[in-house]
Amino acid sequence: MNAATRTPRHPVLQVNDLAVRYGKVTAVAGANLMVTRGSIVTVIGANGAGKSTLLNAIMGALPQNGNANGSVQYLGAEISDWSVERRVDGGVCLVPENRELFASMTVEDNLLLGGFRLYRAGKHGWRETIHEVYETFPRLRERKAQLAGTLSGGERQMLAVARALMAQPQLLMLDEPSLGLAPRIVREIFQIIGRLRSTGAAILLVEQNARAALQVADYGYVIETGNIVLEGKAAELMTDRRVIDSYLGLGAARSEPGAGD
């Protein structure tokens, strides 16, 4: 994980006018966003707003009937025509919402598979990353010999993120990490995500749980029906009346200074 400590000349991720269509249906329309090293950027929006489609387009993993146009730059290079494999080899990782673990393999074997990119590249000492991962996820160390399919939902999410970190990514994208988890586990997962800044990776977090996402992020974008309609510092979005009314609920509105006056 310490491979991503050099300061780049360019943002890690720069997306310009990205549009995604499925046939005649526009799923994402002219999206623009940026993620810098060591920062957490979130894209929030309702279910079906285009959040996962945006991530899959950046990853180059759209289904066959999907078509993307626009610019996706990674470390200053245009990667729109790169294959998924080339993006992965370059240090781009996506943790999908279904986590895609190898259920019949142990926790530790899942982690070691996460480092296969570095092994294939002949990188010396790549296995040592697992010690850093266990420091971040001590529960996984306790369960390293356990089959991944027997873990709880929260532990599976931890394993999915930890496996991605084994590849020492420079861009880590997380798709709905809170999906299906109990509130107590959601808090724990987002505390861990906040600590991932120390890896130096750029983190793009897509979430329907706007409150949790904005509390951990540095910057945020709001997407509605495929359009990014609002952006700003996460702390400022938390106090924006449009975000409060649409995504944070009445409880957040009442907690604001002057609310209810």
C-alpha cells in the first residue's frame, strides 16, 4: 500500500463529459469529476440515479449493450480505450456492491489473490502488504483460516476492501459498501474507509447512504437521473438545504442551526 506515496503532477482521476447510454436510454449524461491522491470523493444519489453505471464506465466494465463517450484520465493518461485488465494492471481497483469473493477459499487465500497483479509483475515483497492489511482489518487476521463464505456481511465487505488493497491501488473505487449491512456495522465500515486516506490512494466512493458518505468524504457530487446536479466540499453539502431535504432527512434538518425557527 505504500507504493502510492509519490505526489503526482496530475489528479489521479479526471473525468470529463462522460456519457453512458444503453441503446437509446441515457444512464449518465456529461459527468465531470476529479479525485486527487489521499482524498475521499463521494458520489451520492438515489437508487437508479446512475452511480454504479458511472463507476463501471470508469472501470471499463460496462455490459455489452452499454456505450460510453467522453474522457477518463488516470494519472494524466487517457484510458477510455483501455481494457479492464489494463486498468487493473495500472492500479485501478473497483470493489463492486456484490463483493465477488471466492466463498470456498479462506480469507487469507482471497487476500493473496488480490495481490496477484503484483506477483505477475514480479514486484518484490508484495506479500508483505498482507501485514498492513491485517493491521487495518484485525478481524480478518483472526479469521484468516476461515472460509470467506462463512463470514458475516460486514466481514465480507471488509474482506472485499482488503483484497483490493492487496493490489496496492492508486485509485480505489467502492460501490455501495454499506449495502445490506446493519447500522452498527455501517459505522465501522465507514470508519475504516476514513482511515484508508493513509494508504495514499485516491478513493471514489459511491453511496446511497448520503449521511455516512458525506461524513467520511472530503468532496462530494450529487447525481440525479444520470446528471451531476451539485458538487462541493462534503462538509458544505451536509448543510446544503437541497441535500438535507432530498438525502439527509428531517432529522438532519432539525439539527441545523436555526432549523425550525
